[in-house]
Amino acid sequence: MTFWAFQVLNGVSFGMLLFLLAAGLSLIYGVMRILNLAHGSYYVLGAYVALSVVRATESLLLAAAAGTAVVTAVGIFMERVLLRRLPRGEELPQALLTFGILLIVGDVSLWIWGGTPQTLPRPEILSQSVRLGPIVFPSYRLFVIGAGLAAGIGLWALQERTRLGAMVRAAIDDAEIARATGIDVSRLSTAVFALGAALAALGGIIGGPLLGVYPGADFEILLLAFVVVIIGGLGSLKGAFVGALLVGLLDNFGKALFPEFALFTIFAPMALILAVRPTGLFGARP
Amino acid sequence: MTRLGAAAGVVALSLLPLALTSYQLGLLTKMLIFGVFAMSLNLILGYAGLPSLGHAAYFGVGAYTVGLLAVKVVDHFWLDAAAGLLAAALTAALFGLLALRAHGSYLLMITLALSQVLWGIAFGWRWLTGGDDGLPGVPRPAAGLPFSLADGLRFYYLVLVVFALTAAALHVVVRSPFGRALVGIRENERRMEVLGYDTWLYKYVAFVLAGVVAGLAGVLFVYYNGFVSPVYLSIVFSATALIMVILGGAGTLLGPALGSAVIVFLENVISAHTERWLLVLGLIYVALTLFAPEGLLGLVARWTGRRAS
């Protein structure tokens, strides 16, 4: 009983971290049809910047703010200065450019922060455990789940209940028509890119105390976020949420039950879903 | 004209070793092997318009199959090489079934995810593959051949023959009705369907063929290197193949081989001076996509065209 409860908790909390990445990846694709391979960079860069700031100032809040701000700036730079120069509707140049950024950020991070895995400290209040019935849970994991849920609800409310969200939905449906109805798709794209980058950075900062940050973490998390959006479907917030929960749980149970075959517990369901629905559970036709 | 050029190229590459040190000869061998790899990706990317972020899978499967057989089972050139090609073909046949249902960005993600499964196996199954440390001690082919290829010069000629034959075979393929149909699919798949082509089957055959040729490059490489590690199944290696193709010019027969030569050369020179090769490689990706999307040959054509006009 305790074993299962723990595995479910770990799986769901990891799923919420993946959701923070996959939501941005999915929104960016939805509005701009850009597959952003540099999304993994945002995750590690957020964590590394936060690490440096927390070492200098001992303030986690300041560190989280700085990490998010730096990464958001990188995202805006990429969208406004680099990606706009590429031809629209061609996925390969975008993939190569964002992959180049992934390599650059990875190597510069290795240069600055070195090759040893490092962990962010967790806040004092959240270092305790919480007793829920017969089981004792680490409170930080509950916090991660809460943060993921809050982000999910916030994004849902933003998309379904606000004017900005209506514009985003219109742009996801058809960017040309949205532009014709007077929506400033250009500024909207920048905003969505910035939001996606900020969410990924938050994922790295919140995940930092659990998973640590190290060279190669960018590729690992990017790959899992890809599996999430392959399963859930690009451009769909609901898909990102369901996919993230599924991958988080599968990854965790896979590692706990069949460590040798951990990757298959993620990829076998992915292959199955692809065989039935090539655009994922909730994805629109590309 | 093309035939004359090809003949001149082969003669030049045959005579080049006379002027090279053994180290430079090794580098040239590597360029040709990666050239075969890049040409294989070009078949699906340049001609059929199918981007893949997982092409290292077939290279790696070919290399690991030969490496494992030669080290642990039997060291026999023809047997091991054939098994390597077969394994690459089967992998491509399986991955193609899953991946080719998708288009565009989904295709990129799925090919990447599938190749990462193999990377995970090579990385995780230490008892079989040596994990992160890789699989060392693969001997140069000797058994099954009339003479040993341990000597660098003889091995170079083997690679040169394979390279030339591959280029010739791909030349025939892309000029055949099959190759023309691939280009048609790249330009307008819907129209080809309306014309009665089974476009899925064309893409699938091209995908498997590209996998086999990539496997061939992997087989040559493991003999060349004597060692294979998960790096050769990784996304970075897959993306390097992409950049070689784009750098030389996608959809041109020998452009990708040129791209491979440039990248191998740059990696060698830059790694000798700094540890920041990946940073430089990243900058190459960014600069190339922004400033020379049609590759080096396209850039040259643009300059000379400008001068002419």
C-alpha cells in the first residue's frame, strides 16, 4: 500500500513537472507551428541561474524570479530576433535552429556551471513531511503537484475565460484568419513564446531540488516532453496535461518495477497510441 | 560530363593517399564513411522531403551489431557485415511503420523518440553493450577476406570502393522512375496520390533503403574506429547528419558528402584547440539556417549568379 501510494505520488509530481514543459511546447507549436527543441535548454538554464542566485543571495524567491526572467528574455530573443527570419511553414529550418540553441546553451552551461550534478535547495517550510492517514509524504512533492495543478488551472482559465485566450485559440485554429480579423498574431506569438519559456524555466527551478540539474538533463527532459505531446497531441492543453500525467506515472512505475526496461514502459504505449491516432489523443490535424 | 567528373573524382581520391600522412588518411576515411551516412539521410530528406531526427538509429544498429558479433560471437567479415545490414534494415522497417503515419513536426519528434529507445538500450544494458563506456576492441576485418584490412591504406580503399558504389547506386535510384516519384511526393504528395501512386509505399521503401545505407556506414565505421558507444545513436549524431546534408545541399547527390567532409574537418581542427566544439557546432546550425539555408553549394551559386547579373 505504502509502496503504491509513494509511486503514484512520485509519478504525479514528475508528471506535473513535465506538464510545465509540455504545455509551453504545445502552445508554441499551436500558435506558431514551431517545434522548439530549445525547450530543454529553458529548463536547465532556469535551474542553473536560480542556483547561482540562491548561492549569492540565499533567497529562493529571488532565485526563482531571476531564473524565470533570464529564460523568458532568452525566449523572447529567440522568437523576435532569430525565428522570425526563417521561412514560415517549414519545420526543418526551425528544428535545426532551435537544436543549435540547445547545443549552445548546453555547452555554455557546462562551461559556466561545470559537469557535476547539482541540486537546488528546497525551501525550509517544505523540507518537512506530511502525514496523510497512515502514510507520510514529503511535503515538497505535494508542493510540486500543487504548483503543476495551479499552472494547469491558470492556463486553462487564461485560454478559455479571457480575451487573450480567445485570441490564442483563434490563432491555434487558423493564424491567417485570426490575423485577418485584426488579432495582432505577431505580438501574440511573442507573448506565447515568452510564456512557454517561463513555464519551462519554472519547471527547472521547481524540479531542481528533486531531480537536480546536470549536463544532458536538457536532452532527457526534452525527450520526455516530446513523448507527452506525441501522446497528448500538439497544440492541446488538455492533451499536454493528460499526456504528462500518463508519462510521469509510466516513467515512475517503469523505473520502480522493471528498471532494465524503463524506456519501454513509456515508448510502448506511445507506439500504440501513434498506431491508432498519429496526431495524439487530443491533437489537431497538422 | 557527370561520368567524367565522377571518374575524375574517383581517380583523385585513389591517388590522394600518396600525399597524406597516415593520420590524414584516417581523417579522409572518416569523411567518406560519414559521407555515406549523410547520403543515406539525403535520400529521404533531400529527395522524398522526409526529415528525420533519428537517423543515427540505423547507423548505430549496424555498428553495434557488427561490434557485438565480432567481439562476442564470431569475427567473420561477410557474416558480421551482412548481419549488421540486416539489423539496420529490420530496424528501419519497424520504425518506418510507426513514423511514416506522421508528417512534418510529428515525424521529427517520432523519429527522435524511436531512436532514443535504442540509445536507451545501448546506454542501459551494460552487460551487453558496455553502457556509457561503449564497446571496445572491435578488430579490423580479416577473417573471411583474402587479406587483412588492418592496414590503414587497404581499409581506406575498401571504404572508397563502398563509397563510390553507394554514390553510383543512389545516382541510379534518384534518376529512376522511383526516384522521380519521390521528388513528386516531396513537391506535392496529394497530387501524386491522385495520379494513382501509392505514396506511402514509395516513402516506406525509401525510408528502409536509407536505413540500410546508414547501416552500411555504421558497419564501416565500427571497423574503422574499433569502438562504438551510445554517442553514435544519440540525437546529437542524428542532428549532425542533418547538418551535413543541409550544409552540402539537400537533394544534390554529392553535396551531403561534401558537408560531411567539412564537418569532420572542422570538428578535428576545432577540437584540437578548444573543448568547446559543441558550442561551435551550435553556432554553425544557427548561422547556416539563418544565412545559407540552401547550403554551401547554394551559397556559391547565389554569389556567382549575383556577379553574372
